[in-house]
Amino acid sequence: MKKSFLFFFSSLLLLSACQATEKQQAKPEKPNVLFFLVDDMGWMDAGYQGSEFYETPNIDQLATEGMRFTDAYATHPRCVPSRYSLITGRYPAREQMPGPGEGKLQSSKGDIPLRPGDAGKLKPGEFTIANAMKEAGYSTFFIGKWHLATSGTFPEDVGFDVNIAGGHAGSPISYFFPYNESERTTKKAPIEGLEEGEPGEYLTDRITRETTNYLRNHFQNDTTDQPFFAFVSHYAVHQPIEAKAEHVKKFEAKLKTMKYDGPAFIPEGTGTTKMHQDDPVYAAMVYSMDESLGQIKQTLKELGQLDNTIIIFFSDNGGLSNRGYNPRNVATSNYPLRAGKGHLYEGGVREPLIVKWPGVTRAGSVSDAIVTGTDFFPTILDMVDMPLVPSAHVDGKSFTWALKGNENPESERAVFWHSPVPRPHATGDVSCTAVRKGKYKLIDFYEADRVELYNLDNDPGEIRDISLSRPKVTRSLLKLVRNWRKETGAWVKEK
């Protein structure tokens, strides 16, 4: 009797152990990848970067868990060209983006008008990071702002299995449902796919909920062994500046405790630059976006996937800190960096970047590796042990060496920016091309036939132009810029 009981009990333990092992084996062998992209978030818009007004506890926590980068860049100071690089691993200048544009493009969802600067959007047939991840066996999920569909190329057309809310829209008409209705404007493109919702729900929360629902459905019953690649692309913190009332109230109270020195705005280009982070509504938007990251991480933890998920946190361009000769409300300040969205100064292109790669990145580590938007495509493939596709991500370089704490194998690499369609009325910028190589950055204001040179190691605020005192460096980098414009076919307006 005792032997029979012991045998039965032992059999139950063995069965339970086998079932537990099966569940562990059912989890993806390759790591999941979460790319968390914020829209228009400035380099100084997080607590871990030094912001005293905004509160970002979840982003700050991620920075303590992973590696934060001090010298990470978008490839362009505006949304569309920057996002093109993230998806393709190519400089937008190769597609003359931005560039000339007129007429209409045909798409399955109707004719789409082109505006100046719209030429060269993502084309059907281009090989993207989603295509590569899907071929590698990943479930591919996109949600939020796409803004690359002018040519009719939606996320589901370029490798994403699931697309929620990704289409033509560059920003919401309203952050509160119904998202496509507002008393302010009817000129913006509607957000496709979010026509239904709960009255008054907040868009950032909706994107979060749809993401966590996808994750729970994907890992339902804990039986799938398919990893996921989730590209969570928030519309926040892009204008319109709208936030939940309870969060706005919190930061209105906090603003009363803040003290600021110096002028609120200073001259820049054809306009002015905001110098203080003092908008409680924008602060509330940042706070909601931070909550989103925390809720998604918590869902991954509940599903037992957090320690098997690479998390990449990034922004598509600098914070909106500038206004041109037409006065407008601007959101934030990127100080001590110079200028903001629209400009090739550091405030327009230097971005917050955090990468948590479980088992690889050292918690709380900091890297000064120069990373740009083209580099995520090859880096992600490298991280999940997939072959690189040089014919696709022609301008991207894997930075896994930095994530592993190794020496830079390409210390002499140069990175470039090209901005030929200025918006002097909106953000006060002018046409220019820029290059950074090592510690030096040169900006070629080619229409004005002048250049500026900065040593970013000791002058990240780009205050002291040293182009005249470093003529050899100036000539070398100017030649590099001109050759790069020619090699890429970058568009330049004829005089």
C-alpha cells in the first residue's frame, strides 16, 4: 500500500516536472524584440537625462536595467525621413526624401496627393526589418504612427502580420476618442483602424491596451514557441498637445514649485528656441507615454517573457522647441542642446536611446557609441542571430559591439544628415547638410555658401564655431559631405 502510494506520488511529481519542462521548452528559443518608439521626444525629455519637470519613472527604470546611449541620432530632424531609415536601414537622402513632390500616387486605398517634400516615401517591394524578422520566423506586430503610406505601402504590405492604427496620419486630429474628429482642424489625415472606441478614451492608453492584448493573445496558454517583433510607435508626444485631466492637474501643481532662470526664448535661425520645460500638458503627455512602457513591461513579466525580450527605446527626432517667423506654441526645451525639431543642430537629431538585452547589456551601463537610425535594422538581426542583409540596410551598421561592451570596430565611421526642404515659417530652419566623424561635426549651409564646425566632445551645445581655426578639418569634412550628397543622389533645390 505504502509502495503504491509512493509510486503514485512520484509519478505525479514526474508528470508535473515534465509539464513544466514542456512549458519552458515551448517558450521562444530566440529573444522577442520590443521596439518602443516615441514621436518628437527630445533628448532632455526624460528624468534620467536630467529633466526636473517631466516625470518618467518607467523610462528611468529601463535605463538602470539596460544600456543608455549618449550619442544616438535620428537620420533626419523630421518624422517621415527618420522613420524611413528605421524601417529600411537606408539614409532618406537615397530616396530624395525629403525632396520635390507633386501630383498623386495610386494606392489600394485611393489616390493620395503629394506635397512638396513628399517624394520618395516607402515604396512597394522595399525590404524592411519586418520582412527580415518575418522570414526569421517571428510574429510581426505594428501599432501606432506609420506615416510612410503616401505611396500606398502600409505596414501589412511590408512584413507586418498585424497593423493597428498605422497609415497616412502623421498625428492625431484628437488624442481623445473619436480620434478623427476635432473642432480645430479637418485637414489632417484620419487614423485608419481606430474608428471604433470608447468615448473619451486616450490614444496613448488605447495603443497600450491593444499592444498588451496582442501579447496576451500571442502567448495564450503559454504554448507558443514563436517569438515576436513588436514595433510600438506612439503618436505621443507629437502635437496636438492634449493630455488626461488628472495628469495635467498634477503638473500644473508642480509648475508652481518650479523656478527658471534666463529668457523663455532665444533667437535661432528665422525664429526662436524655447529654453524652459514648463508646459504642464506636455509633461502630462510624457507621463502617459511613460506609463505605457511600464504597463507593457508588466504584461511581459506576467507572461514570463520579460527576461526573454530585448527592449529598445528611441525617439524619431528632436523635441519641438522651435518656432519660425509665424508664432506658434512649442512643446519643450532641448537645452543644453541647440535648437530642436527641423534643425540639424544637436537638439533636432540627438535622441534618447536605451537598449535592454537580457543577459548581454550590463545594467546601468552607458555608451558613447555614435548610433544613427539606419543602424537598428542590422543590429536587431545581429541580436537575434540572423544573417545581415547588406543589400537592404546599405547604410546601417550593427552596434552589438557596443551592447556587449567591446571596442568600436569602425571608429572612423562618418554619419550624415540632409535637410533640403526647410520650414522657416514653422520651425525656423534652413537648408543644410551635416556630417559627424569622431568628435567633429560640420554643417554645410550650402545655399548660403557657409559652414560651421563644432567639437562635440567639449561643446555639445554647438556654441563655438571653430571652422576658421580648424581649416584642415573643415576642408576634409566639407569634401566628405559633398561626395556623400553626390553618391546618395540627395536632392538639392536648383538655384
